[in-house]
Amino acid sequence: MKHPLAQYCAAFLLSVIIAMGLLFLAACLPQGPIDTHVAESADIMVQEGCYPAIADGNHTSWLDNYTDSIILAESKAMTISQPETILTNPLYRTVEDDPVTSLYDYVHSDNPQPTGSYARYWMGFRSVMRFLLLFLNHYQIRRYLSIAVLGLWAAVICSIATHIHPKAAFLFALSFIFVRPYIVVMSPHFSCCFLIAFLTMLLLPKLADQGRYDGLLFLELGIITMYFDFYSTPLVTFGLPFVYLYLLRRKQGRGDLTTLGRLLRSVAAWLAGYVGMWFAKMILTTVFTDVNGLENGLVSFIYRLGIKKSQGAESYYSLFKAVRAIWFALYSDGAGKVILSVAILAAVIVICIVFARRRVGLAGLKEHFVLLVVAALPLVWMLAAPQPTAIHYWFQYRSIAVSFWSFGMYCLLIANGGKIALPE
């Protein structure tokens, strides 16, 4: 099978089969321990509420019990005794806009009845969560999740320092620090895309020589992101691995990721996996269950993009409101905004001075232009759908970590004359 399109189609179909197989196996796990640990979690979570605040109490320091409670409810609801739940993702909502209380009611009800469906999502996280819930409740999962995410982050820092340079590793570490990692690591919802990105980055030094498989790599990343993520920061799974792969290739003296065309093909492969997997889920649900998955997904999509606007929420479709929300998320208090503004201004001045001293011309500025495009992708993504950005800015802004690292590496490389062998 040498034709690339045939390879992509085969990889996609195999991924869908594996995805369904994992969910089926997870549905077969013993239900008793899962019910017990979900009930324990609900009893504690209902005391915390939907958005318990950590540290300074700003929105970006909120934990997302709202979504994590849905993750627990959906993990409990998927059972082999009701095989349609693998695809329909039944929703149990006893209190409007309060899934935490709804989870508590659900686990303590003798005869709960579904009130809706999340058919538009794969919710592949259930294949992992149901296994973990055999042994742990949500708060124990949080503890070990924190260790796993931070451990992987440390491993990626070491990998970048070893294969590229400590300065590149430092900029990568800083990009994650900027988006409040102490919050990310405590939530299955927030940590999902970072886990995917970090695991992929650890594999990249061994995959960097296989340039002909770049399309398949990013196709699979898009597929995996759609499968596991509950729409948090999906672009992280493209941006962070792409920047690392770009640096590895340049270190090898290869320029096969330096053109805008190669970047766009990589983005297209990732989007094909992401969007294709979404349609696959909706079609499977529509064909094999009584729930119209296509309607469920496409109606949500129409409202999210503002093709049709939700009544009473028209203000959230404003592009200005989305931009303001992103800025607010970076540092939501007045002093923080001043510090951030001064830091940005100082960074611009330092960059200009370094570039002037090294006499960086237009040709030099263009050499790593691809990294500037990657840095812009999170902003393009968030502004293309201003409604979810304006509502969920307090966690979706974290894809800006891609912008921080990509732009930082661009400046560092340009200051070094475009060379990947950075000076000590």
C-alpha cells in the first residue's frame, strides 16, 4: 500500500475500529467498583461545587468540576448491559447548569433516567477512566494524574535539552508555566491534550528520521485528540509536537518542515483526523442507535460558530469579546496586566536590540517564518469560534502555550543567525 491516500484511509479506519474496541472493552469492566468510586467522588465533589478556586481565586485558577463531573457520570453510564451507551453518551441532568449536583443525584438515585445525550463526542476518556475507577475515586485519580503530567513534562524538558539545547528546553518549560500548570495537572479535562502532546514529544527523537510519515503522524494526533479530548485545548496536540519536530529536523540539517506548504499539509492532516473522527462518531451513532448523532453534532457546531446564534447569548459572538477574554485570562487582575504589558514591552525592546546588533535582515527574519505561523495558530483557532472562546476562555486560553514556545524559539534562532546549534 504505497499510495499516501490509501495509507491515510487505512490508518483512519483502523483507528476507528480500535477506538470502538477500547470503549467496548471498557464497558465490559465490572460495574460495582466503578459505581462505588464514582459515588465517593460525588459525595466530595458536591461540597466543592462546580468551580473550586485554587491560589489567587481568579477564573483561570478554577478547577473544572463542572466538566469533570460529566466525565465521571459518562464513565459510570457506559455499561455492556446497555451497549448503546457506548455511542449515545446519555446525559443525566437533574439540576440545570449544575452537573455536580446532578452527578450526586444520579449516583444516589434508584432509577435514574437520561435527560439528553452527548452523542457528538467520542468521550474516549471513558476507556481510561473506567479502568482507573475500578481502584480509585476522582480525588485519588487527581493525585496520580498530577504525578503523571508533571513527570512527563520533566521528561520532555530533559529530551529537548538533550536533543536540541537547554535554552530551548527552558523556553518550553516557561511556556507551560505561563498557563498555570498547577491547575492543569489536577483535572482530567484540562490535562488531556497536554498528556497527548507530551507523550508524542517523547517519541519524536526516534521518529524524526521518518519524514515520509509526517502526514500519518499528524493524522493520528488529530484522531487521538478528537477521541480523548472533551474540547479543552486541542491545538496543543499539534503545535507543541510540530515545533519540537521542526527543531529536530533543523538540528539534523534538514529543511523539510521549513516551508509554509509543509506546515499547511501537516495542519491539513491533523484537521483531517480531528474532523474525520468527529464525523465518524456522529455517523456511527446515527446508524447504530436511535439517537441522531449528526443532528446533535451539527446543530451544536452551527451555534458554536455563530452561523445561528443562541437567544440571550448574542454578546458572546463578538470577536472583540473573545479577544478581551483571552487577554483577561493571561492576567486577570490590574497589577498582573501591568506586569505582563511591561514584560512584553521589555521583551520586544531586547529582541530589537539583539536583532540590530546581529544585523538581522529581512532574509534572516524570514528563515524561520513557519514558527511565527505556528505561534499564530492558537489565536486563529480561538477567534474563528468566538462564542466558545468568550465562554470558556479561562481554560481554552492555555493553547497559548504553543504561541509562547514557538515565538520564543523563533526569536532565539533568529538571534543566533538562524542556526539550530544554539550558543552556550
